[in-house]
Amino acid sequence: MSISSPTDAEAGSRRILEAVAYLDQCRAGARRLAILTSGSAGEIRRVLQQFLAGTAASDRIARVLAPTDSRHAFLDALLLQLGFEPFESSAEDLQRLLGVVLRQAASQKQVTIVLIEDAQQFGPRVLELLQELVRDCRDLHPPPLFILTGNAALHRILDSAGMASLAELTRTRFDLPAGRATASAVAGGESGRLAGLHPDTRPCLVLDPGSAGMQRFAIEGERLLIGRGEHADITIIDRFVSRQHALFLRNASGDWILDLKSTNGTSVNSVLVRQRRLAHGDIINIGNHRLLYHNPAARTAGPLPAPGSEQLGDTAVMRSLQAAATGARQAR
């Protein structure tokens, strides 16, 4: 009798649930792109089945299953899934029609979910088209969610120079064998600088300053001040970073990042934010630097609110900022 089998089965089920939670967070967080990889097509099917079962009745679902390198065939298949019968038209006209369909759905507060399965098998023309579609949707609220699934080869494609325009959006991915979301950063031909750094469960922020080595900052208190000033807990020397740029804040509702009216702003997963509750694997951009938020417990806390739907009071923010600055001065 094998003792490891039940444990393996439980681990597999847990990974499935975590992958579903990742997709739920991408949808609730108004992200435009989600990436799910596995060596098992069966695992991916289970994740998608559970995810789709939990989507809203108003969501519009389109699945593109047949790999192709024809822009026209891809757009035809996508529009067919959205309720349009095939008709004679150019690829450019079909792309314009799809843009109208996606804008109309957003105006009605509907989320369009586009599933592209075995994405690594699609040709370069379709991958180029996909980049155009994702970029063109950046001003839609809510935006459509494009979900790319595939095997390990998909990572090589996403990290290639040809997909560089989506680099900011492809950093956060969920790899089923690893059982966690990873952050893959493309810089100077290197990929995955932040991926798989922390197998433990201790929450922390990981600073990727580019050419220098990684720096890990344990999350032990209620707040961390981020900036280039001398009193910052996380000091980033960069002319694009304000002296008091952002504040990491922990309270009963979760872990937050707050922009402190910085000159160049703070973004989470490429979305500019004033304040945002964080999910495990989120990438915080401050100046030319990236911070990976690592806290596996945060991904089990349920779907995140849409940007702007949940706010911290200004009084709480000011008190937290004052306490962070005071604590940093005392520590020195």
C-alpha cells in the first residue's frame, strides 16, 4: 500500500483550487491577461471547468481551441463563440468588429473571458494579433480577460523578444506543477528573475533592482515605508522614486500598497493605483524597480475587489504614514 498517494492527491487538489483562485483574482482585479501552465492537459481542463462554473451569469465566454497562424481564422473562431455567424470580410474588418463587441460588453459592465488553450501551438501572426487585442483593451472598464493556457513551451514564447510589448502583463503566471503563482520578469534577455525564490510561507517583499542582487524584506510589523528618503524602511535610490513614495500597510482587511502622492505613481501588475489590497504574486512597480509581494496566505482570502471598489480612509492613511516615519527615525 502506498502512503504517498493520498498526500499526492491532496496536493494536486490543492493546486487546482489555488489555480482557480488565481484566475478568480485576475478577473476580480480587472487584469487583462492570465497565464496558466501545466504538463497535464487534464489538470488545465479541471481548473478551467471549476473557474467557468464560478463566473457571473453576465460574463461572455469564448474558447479558441484549434491552433492556427491565420489572423482571419482566429478572429472568425472568436467572433463565432461570441454569437456572430461567419461572413465574408477581411481580417482587419473582423478585428474592428471584435473591438466594437468588446467595447459594448464593457459599457454594459460585462466581462468577456477569452480562453486560448494550448497557446504555445499558435503561430506568430496570431500571437502578434493577441498583443494588439490586449493593448487595445487597456482603456476598457471592465476589460476582457484573455487566459492563455499551455505547457512549459509557453514560457519561452512569452519571454521572447517578439512578446516584449506584453512583458509587464506576463510576469505573473500560475504554474500547476509548482502549485503557485510565479513572477517572470523579462530584462536583457533574462527571464524568471523573481520566479520560485520563496518556497516557504513567510510573507515578504522582494526587491528586484535590476542588475543588482535581490533584496528580501520580511513583513513583520504593520507598515513599511518605501522611498528614496533616509527614513524609508525600503530605500530605493532612483530619481523616479519620491522621498516618501509608497506605504505598505497591514490591517484586518489584508495587506495594502498605498501611493503617497508620488511624482511618478505606483502600479500593481501594470495598473496605476492610489491604493490596492494585494494578492500573493502581485508585482508592485515603483520607479524603475519591481517589488514582488510574497504571501501564500493572501491567495486564499477570496477574490479581490475591483480597483476603486475598496478604499482606506485618509485619516487611517495619514496616521499610518506618521507612525512609519516616526518608527524609521527611532530605528536610526
